[in-house]
Amino acid sequence: MKERLPREVFTAEFRQQAVEMILREGLSIAEAARRLAISPKTLTNWVGMAKRGILPKGTTNNATAGGRRRREVTDEESELSRLRRENAELRMERDILKKSAAYFASESLRGTR
């Protein structure tokens, strides 16, 4: 079963600062995404919308396109989301290492016969 990561809600200020890191400070999208612990694809979308002058959902008065209001994400929720994402990445890395260790162990056994 594939573990799904929770969908994050970012404030307008966070989005604006992330885009400014790229457009004004000259950081690459990959570097800014790594520093902010967000997906490069998400950041690419935000930069594209900023260049076209389109406001992403939730940036005006914290309302979504459907008119529903979203509450601000607390620091604890943000940290929990970051830790869940990191946990999922670490599990994936662990699984890859287990498989590679098993592969190389079987290869070394073949060489001794």
C-alpha cells in the first residue's frame, strides 16, 4: 500500500516569499524547493503564475476558488507535515537500501561458487 502525503496549505505570504527567492535573489527552483522543503513542481507552478500575473488559489483573503475560507496552518501542523514528508522519504530510502543490500549479497554468493 502506498503511503499518501498530506496536502499542504501554504499562506499567500509564504508563496510570495518563495517566488521572490527565485525571481529576485536568483536561486534555482531546485535549490529554493530544497531549502523550503517543498516540491520543485509546486514552486515551478507558483513562479509561472507569478510571471503571468495569476494569483494562486487561496492568496486573496485566504479564500479558495470555491469561496470557502481556509484557516491558517499552525506552526505545529507545518512541522508535523514536514516530519511526515521526511519520514516517508526515509522509509523509501530504507527500502531501496534493503533491496540493494539483498541484491549485492546474492551477487557475492554467486561469486563464491
